[in-house]
Amino acid sequence: MTSHRPFLRAARHLMLCAALILAACATATPRAPTAFAGSRDLVLTGQVTRADWQTYKEITFDVPAGIERLTIAVSHDGREAHTTLDLGLVGPNGFRGWSGSNKTGFTLSATDATPSFSPGRVEPGRWALLIGVPAIREGVTTRFEARVTLAGVQARPVEFAAAPIRTTAGWYRGDFHAHTAHSDGSCDSLSGKRTPCPAFLTLDAARATGLDFVSVTDHNTGAQNNSLRELQGYYDTLLIVPGQEVTTLFGHANALGITEPMEFRLGTPYLPNLEPLRDRVAAHGGMLSVNHPGQPTGEACLGCGWNAPDAHPERIEAVEVINGGSMASTGLAESPNWGVVFWERLLNQGLHPTAIGGSDNHDARMTSKQSPVGMPTTVVYATNLSTAGILDGVRSGRVFIDVAGPGRRIIDLAATGPSGEARMGGTLRLAAGQSGRLRIETQGLAGMTLQLVTGNGAPALSLTAPGLAADTDVRDLALPGSATPYWVRLNVRDASGKLMLLSNPVYVRP
């Protein structure tokens, strides 16, 4: 008779293994990250001597849940003694990169990383900074310090550049809306075949056009950001502003200054209304701008028109009032599809969103069938050329749109009265019975004509001699006080009446 004991022992063994595997899986299941705001720094120190030559050291540290970006900067005092330290990184789930000695620091997040390192989630758990010692002389002791910055949700935009591209205040010209291979951007390959268009061609086009900044805003993805972080070092005279076009079925909006994935399934339990999206963009220091709100929605452009029910329109910070795609399809900035009607409706509700423009370019090499990169150009007065500087400039409202694109045309407004001065985008306090002045400053607009545009119950205003004869022109316009708030802005037209520039308003309040 055959004994069943070996079978029973094997069965019990299998059941025990299965239980252990399930227990291990249960233990390894990651918990949902807890909210972590701001950042914290860890300082790791140590030393190497000749005894460490041709070896590797692991400097471990713990990362809590909820971290979105990890940055490490390493310094040591052995350079004059010809010590060389190589750097690498290992996460809880494996190897994350090795740069040798060609870098002294690096950063990584779910969407982007310094070249040599792999983007991906910053997992909670034990990490290790790898330090290789390929060169150290006899008798030398080299001390090193590694500053580890663990960043959670931060209320400041992402910067691909380590420092502002320019540190001076001034007018900076750029394009807030362009697409690449990471969504629906395409162009001709070297052999003439249509292919997804690499991001560097958009940057090449922006640089050739003379732009100071450009934002690549691919649809519902941050996949472009790893390429852009790598490219920013090469394009060190052009600011690359991180962005994503949040493409819903009820309208499109650019989330600027962020690399984090944004939920776009508006009208579902994942995003029942706009407020969670706005909250997330704001929590990351970004800006949400409504794109091409007047565009019709249909088979030619899915979800393009802004039809999202909006209980809080006061949270709209910017509106793309001139879209290059609409310009290319109609031949006019002032088409039935332009966003000025939507924008001025908000202005007349007493709201102050900033008007911007974007080319909406989908092929950086082609200019005949769509608007090229930089057409139109948004011109922002900013304290410096950084992502934070540009977004703060847009929030201030000291912005105009150059419909013609490349060039150095400028229009600026400043309102003065008994309460002080307000620049374009600002508010002048002017009580009924008081009077103020609007100073209009222009450059490069000789032969063009100024057109006043007012709203929200503005008193009758008119410009005497609206033609611009000189390349540089300054003129004043009387601003009466009023019992109700109003706004005033300007269009600039060429000799044929074609719109060339569009300013943001100055706001007057009692």
C-alpha cells in the first residue's frame, strides 16, 4: 500500500510557502503616500582615505511617504589634492542612476530627472547615495558633504534651469502653448515621412524666432519633461517653462509651471468639477490658463471650446485670447473663434484674468499650414527670466500680446491719480469727482493707430490724434473718477486696420 505521508508533507510545505508569500506580499504592499508639504534637508557627511581607493561607499538615508522630488548636492574638499568621487543612487526598488564624476548633484521625480538618472516615483524607504573612489592619493583625507532635499508638494513652480536665465527685470517674449512628439506634435523626418516631432525642434524654433521663453504643453502628460530638463542645459539662453495642456471633454487649459500629472477626466468621480484641479495646480505653485475658449467643439477639435460649468470664475488667472491655430485656420486674429469675447465677459464681471496668447504649434518645422512657434507672442514684464518670474509677471497683468510675433514692439500703460500709480494689470483707486491720467508708452509702432477699448460701465473716453508718428511715443489720456469700477485697455492696428498688439487693462475703482 502506497503511503500518503510524502504527499501530505509536500502539500503542507506548499501551503506554508503560499502563506509566507502572501504574508510577504501583504507586507510589501505600499501604503498610500501621506500629504507632505514643503521640503526638508538631510546632511550626510563622511570621509575617504587611500584605504577607500577603488572601492564604493553606500551612504544610506530614509525617505518618508509623500515625497515628490529628491535632490542631492555633493561637495568635497579634495579637489586640489586630485581626489575624484563618482556618484550614483539606489532606491528601495533598485538602481536609479550613475553619473561618475561628471556631476556634483542631481534631481529626480516621477516625470523628470537629471541626465544619467532615471525618472520615477520617489518611493518611501531606505535609499543609498553611492560614492565611488577612483582616485585618491596616499596620505590624503577627503571630507565630503551631501545635502539631500526631500520635497513634497511645494507652492512654487518647477525650474528646469538651476538659476534664472537672466537676472534683470524687463520685457520677456515667449510662447505659452506648443506640442511635441509626447502628444500630437508631428513633423517630417529626415527622409520626408511624418513622424512624432522631437522636443528640441520646438526649442530650436523658439530660439530662431528670438523668444526668451517657451512652454511645451503636451496633452494630459508630463512625459516631455524628462527631455526638457536635459535640453535646458544646452538651451541656456532660452527659458523652458514646464507645462501640460489639461485636455478635458469640456474645454482645455494649460497648467503652467508644473511637472506633476494632472487629472483631466472632468465630470467623472476622479474630477467631478474644476476645483480639485485648480487646488492641485495652485498647491504646486502653478497657473491654470483657459485655452482657446471661443473655439467650437466638434469632430475637428474635440472638447476645444470652454463649456465647463464654472462655479468660481474668479479663480481663472489667465485666458488665451489669441490662439495661433485659430489664426492659421481663419487668417485673422479677430476671428469669430477668438477668446476676447470670453475674456471681456469676465472683465465685465469685475474679474481680472490676464490675457495671454499661444501659437498652439504642432509642427515646429512647418509654417505654411499652421501658426509657427512664437505666433502670436506673449510679452511679459518680469523681475527675471525664470519660471517663477514669468508666472508672477502674468499674475501682475503687465502683459501684452504681439499678434505679429517676432519683433521688439512694446506697449505699456500706467495710470496715476491722488492714490498713486497702477501699471497695466493693476488697479487705480479714483473716487467720483477725482481725476487721473493714463500714460501710454509705445516703441516700434510708428505708422500704427491706437484704439481705446473700455468696459464695465466706463465713462466716455477718447484719444486725440491716435496715430503714432514716431518710433517711440508717450501720450496721456484723462481718466475721470466714477461711482462704479471700469477698465480701459488698447489695441494697436496697422494702416490696413489689422490688429497688431493687444494690451491688458488698467482697472479703475472708486
